[in-house]
Amino acid sequence: MVEKLVERLAVFPRLGIPVPGGSDPEVDDDTARTDPAADSGDRISVVYRFHPGMSAIFVTWVIAGP
């Protein structure tokens, strides 16, 4: 599940939803979620920052749950 999410973020880094109130006002935090798991319905959320100059995504948090 997470691998597919990371693959999508590599192609579309602005796929996530902006997270307000980040610690650095010059850098946007975004969050993206996996599809619900077939067995439990749980999702994994990834909070990340996109650095356009480096064309890189920096993962801040990985959160598992409903």
C-alpha cells in the first residue's frame, strides 16, 4: 500500500492535501493517504514536504490507523 502511494507521489508530488500550521512558513506540509485495506479498512497517512528545487519529497510522519 505505502509503496504505491510513494510511487504516485514521485509522479504527482502535489497529490496530498495541504496541512496548515507547519513549523516552517516557507515550506508546505502535505498529507496523502492510502486506500483502505481490504481486511481491516485501516489507512496509512504520510505527512511530507516537497522541495521543488531538489525535486524531492521528505517524509515527516507515517501514521497508521482508521
